[in-house]
Amino acid sequence: MKKNRSLYKILGVLISISMLFSLAPSVVAVEALEAAENALSEISENISAQAESYNSTAITVTEPSQDSDGYYLIGTAGELYWFADFVNSGNVSVNAKLTADIVVNENLVERLTFDSSGYVSNDDEFIYWTPVAEYSGIFDGQEHTISGLFYIWSFSGIGVFVGADSATIKNLGVIDTYFHGGDDSVGGICSSGENVTITDCYSDATLFHEGYEVAGICGSLYGGEISNCYNTGSIEGY
């Protein structure tokens, strides 16, 4: 949330500059521009500092091997992040299997601290997850778990998968995970999907939403099937 708030501040400053140039004399406008530049510089430095903090805990991304059927065999957090990036680069139909339990942030939920408004105040301590978007392949957890995923987004679409399309997700557990969505479509496994099959999965993720279409397994599903799945995680919001 801190990064989003900084962007809102930048937008406010730019709007103020525009108004001053249209209404104020040139001297006042120049002074306002100088003040705005100083404010933008400070905000930029804050964002850079946050980025360095995130990078200091970044995962080493590693390409996983493939089996004889072409499935990517994911056994580490680095391989999971590679897979997410690979799919998000346009390779939406590739298949994958987990070969081990994956841990991204250890003991994530118990380490979270919150401010008076209910937002996570120590988000810079965690490695952010990158949701797998528009996935249409087969993802087989092989009864393994993914734990310690952390993602905060002020708009819609938060889950391990977001906007899945004709995908099959099976035999997967998501635990010790925190997703915070500012709008709709939040889910422990999948934020939303169309003609998606989710079977033999469970979620113990902590979900916080500020909108609607939130559920332990899938926030919204248009066609497809969810079977033999359950949720034990917490769902909160307003």
C-alpha cells in the first residue's frame, strides 16, 4: 500500500502544478514548480529506497527442468517465480507440477503488523508475489503446498492465479499467505476465472478485501467447476 500511496501523492502534485500554471502569475508558477520538483524528488527517493528494500530480499529466479511430457518441474521458490514470469510473458498454456513444498516468506502471517487503518505497516519486510495471469495450462500441485505468498494491490485481481482461462488447477494447498485487494476478485487459489477446473485444492490464506467477489478458493468463476476443495483461511474486509 505504501507504493500506491506514493503514486497518489505524485498525481496530486502534478494536478496542483497544472492548476497553478493556468491560474497564477508566472513568478508564482515558477516558485510553485520548484517546490513541486523538490516534493517529487523526495517521493522518488522514498520509492527508490523501498525498491532497494524489496530487491535486497529478492529471490534468485531459476528456470526449472521439464519432464518427458513437457511439464515444468517446480521445486523451489526461484523456479515458481520463473514460472510466473514466463506465463506473464505470454506463455499462458504451459503446464507445471510442484515437486516439493514451496516457501517464499517464512512465518508470514504471524510476522505481519498493521497500522490504525488496518493496512500492513511492515510490507517492505516481505518478498512480493507476482500472480500468474491469464493462465490456461495445467498446474498440478501433486499434493504439495505453496506458503508465504504476500501481495497487496489497490485494484482487482489477487490470488496465486488471476484471470485464469480454461485452466486446470489441482492437488494444491496454499498456506501462510496474505492477499489484500482494494476492489473485487480476491481468492486464495484463483482471483477469477472462466471455464476453469479447480479440484482437490485447499486454502489457509488470509484474505482482506475492500470490495466484493472474494472467496477462499476463487473470488469469481464464470463456467468451469470447483470440486473437492475447502478453505480454512480468514476472510476480512469492508
